[in-house]
Amino acid sequence: MLDKNSVNKAQYRAITHGAGAMLVLAGPGSGKTFVVTQRIKYLIEQHHVKPEDILVITFTKAAAEEMQERFAKLSAGKCNPVYFGTFHSVFFQILRHTYRFTAQNIIRENDKYRLLSQIIRELPDEILGQAQLDYSTETLQNLLSEISTVKNNGVTPQEVRSATVPQAVFERIFQMYKQEMNRNKLIDFDDMVLLCRNLLAERPDTLKLWQQRFQYILVDEFQDICPLQYEVVRMLAKPQDNLFIVGDDDQSIYGFRGSKPEIMLNFTKEYPKAEQVLLDVNYRSRQGIVDTAARLIAHNKMRFDKAVRAQNRQNDGVKIYSFQSKSKQAESIALLIKQYIALPDTKYSDIAILYRTNNHTIYTADRLMREGIPFTMKEKPKNIYESPVAKDLIAYMRYALYEANQEDFLRIMNKPVRYIKRSTVPRGAFKMRELIDNNHATGYVVQNILEFYDELHFIKSLNPFSAVNFIRKGVGNGTGYDAYLKKQAAEKGKDVSEEFEELEELMRLSREFETIELWLEHIENYDAILYEIAQQEKRLKKMNTDAVSMVTMHASKGLEWDVVILPDVNEGVIPHKKAVTDAELEEERRMFYVAMTRAKQHLFIFYIQEKEAGNLLPSRFLDELG
């Protein structure tokens, strides 16, 4: 029997809900897992529902296992065969029952990348046109995400605009990917959803079988559901519509996977008789953190209005600081951690540093490593110096300093175009006189070479920031590297927004070094730094060492720490530069909200206050905190 004194009014109402649909709005720290497990127990003990008739769906295997473990403790050792599973595990079970699928039919993640690389290589010239595709992990990830969007929304590839490749190329890639999967009798996770929808829609006998199998359906993190998943769940829940959904529209941050907060917002329109309850007590965070986060998210228009109070009534907990550079920010993060750890009964694992993307972690990771502060990272930071634009800038500066590396010269001699033929470049190290002699027949090329050498000698005299700025704006008789990139992009029909983002980041990085020599030395050691970070990660995992968590905002969802640090809260970072539409900006705001609400006791928000190097500005979200 449920003890009324052990729950608040909203929790009690949700747990003891009878038959029919119910929407439970469960904000951060409101005890949603507790409510779901107690509801299952209530259905079995008070409504005499058979455990095997209950289906609980989560989005991750870890969440399903945690839910199952919690319920097992409530059951006091009783064997209750409630089905806990992810969407994909449930759908695969249905498909396996009908089509006799096995695990061998599911394509592995690495094989998806391999297949896509092969498809790109085999694209016919008439489709490829002027487009130049690379096989980088990032490109393949973006393409797979767009393919996933097509499948999860149940639409055609013509209805999803590709931001990675020209539209005609994307449509052909999708077609070839689908054909290869069918030929090899393979399916991916997105196919499971689509095939299951089609099976249940076309086979009434099969649908009835599974409707009878699952009489009560509970869905966790409902805000992350995509249209196709929702369609399958709705079919399974009929005719009783015993559908109990739990989620928070303010934490919908997986738009790139096809999730749509509108589904949750329109739930009571789909189910007019559905009850709705708000879990209005936050058991995680101080009141000050709850209120600050609430002021932020209130700026979103597409949401449920909520009034939430914290059990911890302390009104402090949020502090905002600005820094002149990323290195100063990293230094302050290390100092803050040391100060916290010096307090009694504190651990490194009580602290998290949450970033918008993993590309922003290197400064802090390097600093923590030098300070002897243990930390864990799920992903290795990206080496920005390995990008093509970075290699071009490095080649300019390195050749300007040393005039020794022929490879550097060949890389930059026609960026911008100077009409220097590769065949005219002497082998090995060479003097300018040799290059001029080899081009004496073309006076305009000789003039370009002389101007090129003047530019290189000028670069040699500059600091790194000024050098990068001059290369971008002044080389090539004033045309600049930026203009060269734009011209190349226009000719090839290519989007170079990422390249310009990288250039802005390189500008910011350059400010951390007094001389070009020092920056080039740092760049040479950068891979070693990344390697050491990866090795430290392995050592800490093996030793099970107490450590600070460094994770992305996306990966932080569902987690909590006493102390949360949010660095780089700047325009272009959060909200991300690519977020342009109202819907995209609202999702960015939800992501920032998720990051803020991971904090239990202390929330530190840091931003870089720079007037140069891309004109870094504080995030607009800071003004919304009140």
C-alpha cells in the first residue's frame, strides 16, 4: 500500500491514476523514476494488473536497466515479469516474432560508416557534378544523421534538406544506402521503427496480438519521441489507451534525431480524456538555481507553463564570471576545483564541466592535466590543427619563418591563386632567385612571386593573431585567404561555414601565444596532449579513480552533480552559430536549461569577454537569466 506521507500530492495523483491516458510533466529532479516504478507497483497490487501485461519504454538501455533495478527493489524479491526495454528492443522483438530477424541482421555502427564511404566513392560523375566530398568521420556522421531524420519522420529524402552535400547527391546516397542494406538483408535502428510501423499498419492480426500482450504502456522521457515512434506506441495502446507518458518538454534537445516537442505539447489534443499532472517539486537543486533556470526557459514560446518550487529553499547557488581569454578561464576552473576539493567531505566526482560541443574542451583538459586534477571525458577532443584551413595557415607561418619546407610552399603558393606551376618549383629548399628564373617567361607570375615573398617576410614580423588576420585579409595582393575560400566554394557549390568557424576559432587560439614560434611549437605538441588525455582516461577507468566529469550538454541529460561549471557561454557557442530559426534557438535554450539544472548546490557560468578575434560576445541567454 502506498504511503501518502512518502509522496507529494502531484506524485500521488500520478501514481494512483486508473485506466486511460495520462500526461505527467516531470521537470528536473522531480522524482519521475520514483513515480514510474511506484505506478507499476500500484497497478500490480491495487489494480491487479498482470506484470507481463505492462510495458515500460525508455530511450536508453542504461535507463531501462536502472528502472528495472529500482522496481526489483520495490518488489522485495518477487519475480514480476514486467517488460522494460528501449524503443528499439521492443520494436525488434515484434519484428523478430514475425520476420525471424536475428542480431546478425542488425548492421554494426562501424559497418555503417564503411558502407557510406563505399557509396560516396561509387557515386557517378553525373550525380556528383562539381561537388567534392570527403570521407571524414564528421561528414559521414552528418550524412547518417540526415538519413536517420528521413526514416524517423517517415518522409522521403526529397523532403529533408541536406546541409552536408548537394540535395541531388544526398538523395542518391540515400537510395544507394537503402539498396545496399536490402541486398545484404541488413537493418539499422531506424529501420526497426519504420518496419514495425508498416507491419502493424498492414497486419491487423499482428497488431491485435501485441495489443493484447501489452495492456498498460508507460513511456519515459516522452519529450524525446519522434513521430514514427509515437505512431507505433499509439497503435499498441489501442483500444484501451492505457498510455502513461512521463517527460518534460523543456528538456527536448534531440531535434537532430527527429524528436519533436510538439508531440508532447499536443498529447491532450490526441487524447482529450487524458489527465494531466505537473510534478511541481524539484528535489535536486537549490531554489536559486531552479528560479534562474525558470527565468531562462520562460523565454521559449513553445512549451507548457510550469510553476516549480525547490525542496531546498536556499536562494543562492548561481554565479556568473567573465574572463579575458580561454586560458584565463581554464586557469580559474582549475582553481575553483582545488578550492572545492579542499572543503571537508568533497570529491572530484561531485564536479562536472559541461560544454556545448566537445571541440571546446582542450584548454581546460590541458590545464587540469598540468594541475594534477583527475578528470574523465567520454570523447577525445577534436584536433582543430588537423583541419585543411588550419594546415594552410600553419604552412603560411612556418614557411614565412623558415623558408625550408617545400611541402609548405606547394600547399600555399596558389592560395590565393598566383598562377605558379608546380613544375616550376625547385626541389627541396630553394632561393627566391631560382623560382623567379623558372618563371621568367611569364612576367605577371614573377610579379606575383615577388609580392608573395614580401607577404611572407611581413608575416614573419607579426605576432600570431596579426599574422592570421593578415593571411585571411591581406595576402594575394590584398585579396586574402578568406576571399579565396569563398571563390572556391562558389565554383564548387560547397558550403564553407564550418571552415570560417574554424578560422574564427584559430584567431582566438592565436591570441594565447606571444610569438609565431611559440604557437608552432604548441601545435607540434598538440597531438601529444590529446594522446595523454586519452591515456589518462584509460588509467582512471582502470583504477576507478575519483575524477571530475567533462561531458557535453547533450550527454549530461539525466545526470546530476553538486557543482556544475558551464564554460564558453558565448554567442556562437550557446546558442550555436548554426541555430538560426526560432525552433532551433528554442532547442538551444532548452539545452542550456538542461545543463543548468544538472547542478544541485552550485552553478558557475563562465564566458569569454573579447572584443577581437571574432568579436566574442556573451551569450544572449545570460541576459535572460534575470
